[in-house]
Amino acid sequence: MKVTFLGAAQTVTGSCFLVETGDKRFLVDCGMFQGRDEELNETPFYFDVKTIDFVLLSHAHIDHSGRIPKLVKEGYTGPVYSSKATADLCSILLPDSGHIHEMEAEWQNRKRARAGKEPVEPLYTAEEAQQSLKYFKYHFYNDRFSVDENISVRFRDAGHILGSSIVEIWINENGTETKLVFSGDLGQKNQPILRDPSIIEDADYLFIESTYGSRTHEAPEGRVEKLYSIIDKTVKRGGNVVIPSFAVGRTQELLYHINKLKEDKEHRYLKGVKVFVDSPLAISATKIFEENPQCYDEETLNLLKSGDNPFEFEDLYFTRTTEESMKINEIKGGAVIISASGMCNAGRIKHHLKYNLWKPECTVLFVGYQAEGTLGRIIKDGVKKVKILGDEISVQAEVENIEGFSGHADRDGLMEWLEGFSVRPGKIFVVHGEAESSMEFARSIRERLGIEAVIPKLGQTVEIKGESIKEIEREAKPAGKELEKVKEMTTKIMQMKTEFMELMEGIQQDVAAGSVRVEDAGKSIDGIYEFLQKYKEAAATKN
Ligand SMILES: [Zn+2]
């Protein structure tokens, strides 16, 4: 059989693997490329969509599921197998993603219309995403099911987000059975609500994620205490706590912790503090959490049995409508406002920042990763003034950060999971990580476990035959090579962006320090400026 790496190879997004057996072709994940690699979403699929027999989906995160609507839009009509909670979460996340694509296209088209250019189409619409949902077929964890007479599949709990799965696949080719295991994204142990990642017994070939393959997380101890003390001190001085949070996962985790504090029989912490979940997506996601208790760990199940629903407590408000959301702006103090997006670049959180960021009695609390260039990162890095929704806001509120909230196992966690195999995998493909992270993790695997570990390239195909494995020529289809070219180019552009900024700042600093003459600096700037203008003119006449 052949496996082609069409995403999440030396990068973290766009997870997609094409597996071809004697008579079947299927995908494991069909995710969206994000951030630096976003452009790759526009490239045509490497394969003929109509020749794909089925899709196996590890979990609902958009970088694993986000191109399923594109697949259906282009004519795919086969089943998408996933766990039940994954299918449920996709029913809100995929239409939401479609909505974002529509808004992006609309924004671009306004610009293009002004420049007299043809409009562009969104990758897919909310409606098209809705259409793709009818192809989902779910199975519960640990239930081995046959896709056909030669292929069977089992989803195991990956402990990463609700419904996240490790995918076990048994493939029979000419009487020989080969077992592939795709780790999907693996969670951290001892997280609230979710169980720890399942231990897998054996695999011939393992495809493992390596997001944190070269790093270790800060110990999670003290996180809840810190959460409590930040809310407590802010409320006592008359302010609100604004928490930018991802709608799925992190929001529910926060509610779980706040519920425990509030329902502590002895202390009744945070009594009277109002908690708002102000994000329609987060509210829908919380409902899906409540509808899927089969995914809970023992502690959460016991909590439920004792009559305590972790997503229900005194003074908790879910504000779905815009009117309800705007009413929160009138609250001067004593409230915790959990809102999305988690990195503050879109959504209702921007309004809450606008109303609270300039007040010294308030706190903005970060509980998740803030990517470079996002509003969240800028605030977290400590700027004094930011522009939000057209207004300049002075940052007076306290900015706090709690580390250690992460949906991904770190290097030690991944290694511990690997050591759990009773029969070790014959060969390991390290995927879903930046090149450096994957490389370091592959080295750890080789050194500590003595298993051959390789890092596939984007677009690469390998042939697997029993014990042997060999890299084969990429088929003469352009899309595979195209993927690599576009990726190379976008990487270069990102690099140039940083270098350009550094160069400009450098010149500015040199001039300020008097180490370079103003005239000389001016000449360099004029040269660069002239080049940019020429390029812009050339581009304008071409389009
Ligand atoms: Zn994920």
C-alpha cells in the first residue's frame, strides 16, 4: 500500500494523509492549512476527489476537519467516519468555518471591486459546510468496525479535545494484515473532563504528532489557585476579569474549574461573582459537551452522579444574542467574561477588551497560546496603547497569564505514550510539528526506543510492503509538487516580512543613535521605496 503525506508534514496544520491499498483509496483527516500555510487551501486536491472511497477523521479541530466541505463541494459523496462527539462538534465548527470564509471573501471582494478586479469565491460557504455534514457516520470509542471485507477501523480516546481519536486501521492485502495507527493529536494526562490518551497495544506503522516534540510544558500545579486569586483580587478592587478563550475545550475547562471553586462546600469561593460565557460558538460547544458524557473521565462522571453538573452553577450566564452581549458592557465590576476568539483577532472579545482594557481595576487574563501578530499577543507583550474596533485604547488593566493550559502532550507525554505499546511499532512517521520539533522528537525516538523514525516531506509518497518500506517517485500530478512550491514561497515571504521589519527598525535606531548619517539612511530608504513602487505598478497592470 501507499501513503502520501498531504498536510501536517513538517508543519502543524492541514492534516491529511492519503492511503491507497490494492483496491481502496481513503483519507485520514482533511484539514485546513492555517497561518503561514493558509495559501495551500486554495491549491487543488492532489487526488481526484471522486476516487476517494472514505474519510477517517481523528477530531473536530479545523486543521484536521476544515477541508471536508471543500471535498464535498468538489463531488465527494462517500462516508466520513468519526467518533460521535467529533461529528457533533463538526456540526457547529464546519458551518462556522464556512461563515468565516464567506466574510473573508466579502472583504476581499470589496477591495477587488474598487480595483476593478473579478470577485473571488469563498473556499466554501456555511451552507456548503452544512451540506457536508450528512456524510458523517459516527462510531463510539473502542468499537472496531469493518469498512469493507479488507479494512477495519477503531477509534480510541486521544484525550485531546472532546471526541478526539487515535485511529487504528487494519488492512488486509493479499492475505497479509498490516496495522496502521494514526495518533491524531494527543492530549496531556490529568486534564479535567477528558480521559488520558488510550494506550495502544501494537502497530506495524505509527504516524505520530509532534507539536511539542521538543518542548516540555510548565507544570500545571497551582493553575486553579492562580485563576482563583486573579478573579478574587480583581473583583475585590471593583473590576471585571476578561478571559479570551477558545470556544471549544478551553472555555469548558475554565467552567469546570470555576464550578469546582464555587461549589466547594466549605469555602464557597467566588460567591456572588457573575460568570458570562459570551460566544455563540462556545455556548453551542458547551451544550455538545453536556450531550456527550461518554467522553468524560471518572472524576467528571462522579461529579455528575453526585448531582453537580460542571457546566451549571450559580450566577453563570450564557449570552447568545447580541443584545445580551451588549448588556455586559454596562457591568462595572464583579464579573468574569469568557469570550472568543481565543487570540482576540475576531469576535465579541474585542468589544469586551474595548470596554475593560482602559480601566486599571480590571484584568485581562490569557489562558492560551497567542500567535505572533494577533491582538492577544500584542496585549500580552505589554503595549501601552492598542487600536480596537477603530478606537485607540490605553491599556490600564492588569494583564495576567496562566501557563500550562494545553491540549497537547509535551515531549515527555508523547514519549510516555509511545512507551505504552506492548509490541513496539516497526516504523514511526513523525508528523504534525514544525520541522525542528519533529526532528528533535524523531531523534529522541531513535535514541531512547531504538525504533526507526522518519520525518516525511509534504507531498511525499511512501510504499509499505510488509516489513519493507521505500520512498517512491511522486506521481506526475502537479498538485503534490505545487504544494511544496507554494509552501516554500510562503515560508520565504514570512521570513522576508520579519527581515524587512528588522531592517527598517535597524535603520531607525541607527539614525536615532547617530551611528549613520541621515542622508545615507535616506538614500537606502528611497532605493527600497522605489523598488516597492515599481513592483506595485507592475502587479497592477498585470491584473
Ligand atoms: Zn487538535
